[in-house]
Amino acid sequence: MSLFKKVSSILIIIAIIHSTAKGVRLKDIVDVEGVRGNYLIGYGLVVGLKQTGDGDQTKFTVQSVVNMLQRFGITVPKDQVKLKNVAAVLVTAYLPAYVKPGQRIDVTVSTLGDAKSLQGGTLLMTPLKGPDGKVYAIAQGPVSIGGFAAGGAGGGVQVNHPTVGRVPEGAIVEREVPMEDLNHLQKLTLSLRDGDFTTVSEVANLINLYLKGHYAVPKDLRTVEVKVPKSYQGKVVDLLAEIGNLEVTPDVPARVVIDERTGTVVMGENVRISKVAVAHGNLSVEIKETPQVFQPYPFSPGQTVVTPQTQVKAKEQKARIVVLEESATLGELIRALNAVGATPRDLIAILQAIKAAGALHAELIII
């Protein structure tokens, strides 16, 4: 089976699965306004590396080590500090909503200097601050990079990315982010993660049908405002739990997503095209050079000359013209492009050309 046929089969399967898929839970496509997490960041040191840390040219690592030793009562001149087993790192973490002090969160460790690998290292105690400059967590623990890097003067082997690692549950939350008590709210605001007028209207109707009244009102293509019924006053968490399990079928916009770096093309089931003729062919040019050496006659004043002999061959493949009828479906489009003999790279060029001709009725996204 050719690569394009595999891609085509995947695209057709995706369309069939989506068209027959059941509804999704409301909690999986909306967020509640006010219920959000926060990002944390900190600067720290990873120690215990095996000659893979920062070099002497990374001045801030040397300064950090000197400052740390001074806090322990040890004074060392900076010009005498030679480090290869220590790396300066940035530590980042995501603090979920309503996390309480004493709970643990994962942290990510990334090198700042010229360290080669964090394999076998241990992150020293690092305060993690929020956007307001306050410390919300303290991170420390062994770093896991999920790979390795090894090599010599002539080459090396690397698996995954050795300069970025994680410390699972490596940070202890020290401060709670102030958030409003949900049970005291009289009104809720639900925000769709993917804005769509059809979906937001369906969500409002579904909530009103469940609550048996006119409580939900769509405000725009993303926002639904829900008035808390009297029976749920003081029990807003229960209300969110119930309506979060309601199933809705989101409307999917017509989109074609193209990744030119990998040759990946993903098309939604609602993609439609107008009647258009497609012809696609490839032009290959082969250039071959053969050097020829010309020697001068004996005892002559001439010099040896190298003259290249160039041969150029151009070959253009025959292109078959395929007519795509109006309102062609995704499956018909794939079958037609298969008939042209297109590859994934060709498919990208063809879709861009169809869009430029005004025959592709979908949003074309290139990532």
C-alpha cells in the first residue's frame, strides 16, 4: 500500500468516525469562568551530573554556586570555582485551580547554560513564583529525562532531549491561590474552548431543557450565561457536576489543516468543493557532469586542463485531468486525487491551488 493510500484511508476513517460519533460531555468542551490554574517559574541548580553540567564560561552558574555556599558559611573565590557537575536551570510548573497547601505538583526542568545533559541530576530546593512575585510552591528532587546522551570525540548517541527533564510530584504547594467560593455564586459563565454559534446555541438549549426553564442564555459564539436556579442556591458545585455530564454534539467547522514540514493533511467531514478540474504532473531534471582531463603534448608549453562534460535530461510526467463535481464529499475528493496519483506532498499543493481558485469551501490552516 502506498503512503498516500495509507493517508487517504486514515482521512476517510476519521470522517466516518466523526460522522457517527456520539455526543461529548459538556465538561470536556467548556470552561467555567473563574476556575483556572496558574503558571509558576523559578531559578535553580541541578547537581550530581557526570561532567555534563555547565562550563566555566557560564558565569551565572558559578555565581549561583558561590552564593549558595556562602549561605552555608563557606566562602570560595569565584575564580577558583570549576564546575562541570552543576547546571543552572529554569523550573516551571502548572498550579491547578483550588490546589491546597501540602499537595504536590509536577515540575519541568530546562537548562539555561551550555550543559550537555541532566541525566542523574538532582534539583536543589527552588522557590516557584507566580505572576505576582509571591512563592506558591517549593521544588526539589531527582530529575528524570526519559532518555540519555553518550558519545566520544568522533560522535555520539542521543535518545530524547537530555537537557529538559521532569520531577514528578517534585513541588510542594505552600500557598493557595485565592478563588471565589462557587457555592455563593448567583450566575455562572461557561466558555466554549472552540467558539461556534451553532454549538453555543445547542449548549444553552440543552441546559434549559435539563433545568426545565429559561436559565441559560448564549452571549456570543463562545459564552453561555447560566442563572443558578433557586433549587441549586448554595449547591452550585452540584449544578456544575450535573450539567457537566450532559452530552452535546459540537458542530465542526469546515477546515483543512496542513503541516508542510511532515506532509500531514487532515480534513474535516464538512469540507466541500465546487466543480473544478485538477491536473497534476511532476517535472524532473537530471544533471550529470563528467570531468575530462586534457594533457598537453610532450615538451610543449601547454598546461593540463580539466573540462566538465555536462548532460541535462528533463522528464515531465503525463498529467491526467480529473473533474471534481460540485459539493463533492471528503471521500470523493480523496478518490479523485488518488486517481491523479497524488502523494501527500502533491495533495498539499493541489489543495492550496483549489483554495486559490475559490473552489474549496473550507478554512485552510497551515501549521
